Amino acid sequence: MNRRGFLKGTALAAGGSAAALAAPAYAQGKRQLTLVTSWARGMAGLHDAAQACADRITALTDGQLTVELKAAGELVGAFEVFDAVSAGQADMYHSGDYYFVNQHPAYAFFATVPFGMTAQEQINWYYRADGHALHDELGQIFGLKSFLAGNTGSQAGGWYRREITSPEDFQGLKFRMPGLGGQALGKLGASVQNIPGGEVYQALSTGAIDGTEWVGPWADEKAGFFEVAEYYYTAGFHEPGTALSLATNRDLFESLTPVQQGIIETVAAQVHQETLAQFLSENGAALARLSGQGVRLMTFPDSVWDAFGQAAIEALEENRDGDIYDRVLDSYRASMKSSSAWIQASEGTYRAQRDRVMG
């Protein structure tokens, strides 16, 4: 099947939310582009990253490309951005690619996978091994040109209304978690839901879900989850270093000048590093504030970590397709093993000794 042709003819037809989107505007060599996102306006760190991409592309192209940001729901829904851009009904999206595992499960690796890479390990793979090329190859199937454009670092294990003491506590638990992490959690008996970020607080406060993961202390504090859930697990298995992506319709990207293409790629890389620094620098103080609000900071017992691990292995392996998913998974694992060996031998040992000596 010609996936690009199929999407151009059918994407979003059911909802109709993008049907009225106009093609890019052209005037005296200038082009106005629409950037749709999966983030509500004001969403800590995530909306910031998308807005930075839009503003900097506009500024660095001296207005030859004017990028207008549309937050989740303003033109298309949070999870409709992929199909809108693939079909040419919007020009660019900013999102987490693990939201699009139904389009192809290999997209999860360009956001995060359970028991996968940390942020540093991921950019080693992306820029110094096969990651970027595989992201591009996957994008060709769907008419996209994609770049990493943000990272949250290691994410928290999430918010729960009650303590988790064993793997059995996940049976029937209504929990919000996207991507392959969600597939893994479902193997423990959880009722996994993928809810857009702007709707999570309402779902948790009304009891529509029993718990949720989101990002980390800073973004979670801004979202107000401490008001409706008591137990906060500070480490999780599902998102050890979550990347965000800036994706452009491929036909549009190829119509740009080499300088404009280079600006988009450079802006994405810059925003990636700045966003990672933003989250990691804000999380420590936010965690202290949450503790002061009476939030119970928790860690999962080893029996739960063991169950997470087995479920993660099954989720990663069951998506093998004998094609690009296999090549992405095998490349990812090889790079992670290589990067981790040196990081643990050097930085891991240093940090352990620093904590011992310096207190």
C-alpha cells in the first residue's frame, strides 16, 4: 500500500478537524507554515520547546519562513498531528513520537522505550550511530522529515491514589501511560489509557483514571497532580530519557532551500539541548516543594521492578516485524550497550565516589 497516498486521501476524514487547513501561504518568496503540537498552551517545558522551534525558525530565516504555532485542539487534536502533517494538511508538528506507535511501533524508539536509553545514551545513538538515519528512513514511509527537538530526561514513575506494594496491585488499575511502556504495563493487568496531557488532571481528579505518569517534578507540579493524588513514585521504568520530535511534511521540506533546511535541523538540535537542561535544572527544587506539600515520595519494590522488566522485554520483542522495527531495535540495543559500558565505568564510578567522599 502507498502509505503517503492513502494518508493524503483519508487522514482525519472521520473527525474532519483538519479538513479546512489551508496550504502554506506564499507572498513575495515568503512562506507561512503551520506548526501543530500535542501540547496545550502553557504546558511546562513541552509547549515552551514547540514555541521555541517556531520562533527561532521564523527569526533565523529572517521571516522567509513564518511559523505559526497551533496548540493541541486549536486546529487538530493532540494525537492527530502526525496524520495532519503526513497528509500535508499541516506543515510541521512538535510531539513525542511514541504517541504514534499505532502508525508504526518503531516510532517509540525516537521518544523512549521501557528500560531503554537515558538522554545521553539516546543522543549518542542518534547522532553518532544509526539513530538519525533510521528516523529518516521511517519518516519516508509516512512523508515526514523528522528531527529530535527536546528531551525531558528521566521521567518519574507517576502518581497513584494508593501505595504499590506488589505487581498484583496493577490488576485492573486504570492508568495513563503512552507508547511501549503502556503496552508493558498492560501485561501486568492494568487498564492502560493514552490521554492527551491537557486532559490528564481532569481524568485523575474525577476518578476516570486511578493514576498517571506525566513528566517529572517540575512539569507535574505545574499540572497540579499533587492536589488529587498522594503517592509519587520518583523513578519509573517506562521513560528513562524521553525525546521530543519536530517533524516536517517531507514534500514541503524538500521544497525549501538548503539554508532553510539547515536552519530547521539546527534549531531542532538547539531546542533539544535547552529543553533537557530546563527540565533537569527545575526538577530538584520542584521535588522539594512537592515534598513540602505533603506528597509521599516513593520507590517501587524490587518485585515490581522485576515485573516491569519482564513485561518490557515482552513488549519490545512482540513488535518485531522482520523489517525496520527489527533494525531499529537491534541498532538501539547495540548502541545502548556500548554507551552504557563507558558511562558506567567512568561517570558511574565517579558519581558514586563523589557522593561517598563529598556527602
